[in-house]
Amino acid sequence: MMTLLSTVFAQQHNVLNLAPGGNFTTLQSVSIPSIISTLITLVLIVAAIIFFFMLIVGGIRWMLSGGDKAGAESARSQVTGALIGLVIVFAAWAIASLLGTLFGVNIFNLSFGNFLAGGTQ
């Protein structure tokens, strides 16, 4: 039993072969870093869209509150929260872009510039 398991684990490779053929030949270039960078970009875009939608809804609620102080205050806090959320999302994007420019670590493509494995350039 132990030799069977050791044989199975010894035959596994670290390379992920996703070549199904047909119309899916572009899956050969899929890798873990590309999936992570796509997820990071997707999260930033979805967060920006959600906060922008919250900003629009809060503005509409503020306009429709009439003279109701509680409704106006609730809408005002929603607009404030949406603006803070948008600032955080764009600040995260700006910091990631700055890190890419200064250090060569592009988090949106997960490329690490000219760094080699041994730490030498």
C-alpha cells in the first residue's frame, strides 16, 4: 500500500496542463498568478461599481426626503459612506500602481520586474 502511494505521488508533476483543444486552446496560458491578478482587478471594479451605485441611490434618497430630517440624515450618511468607499477603492488602486512603478511589482499582472530567484539582478 505504501509503495502504491509513493509511486502515485512520485508521478505527480508541478506543471498544470490545461490543454483541452478545440475552442479552449487559450486555457494553456492560465496560471495561478493570472487567476489571482484577475480576481484582484475584478474585486476593485465590482467595489467601485457598488460604491458608485450607493452614491447615486443616496443622492436620490436625499433629494426625495423632502423636509424629513431623519430621512435626509440617513441619505447623507449613505452618501458619505459611499464617497469614503470610493476613495478607499481608488486609493488601493493608486497604491498598487505606485508599487508597480517604484518596485517593479505589478499586482495587476503579477510580474516581478527583473528580480531573479537568488535575489541577484
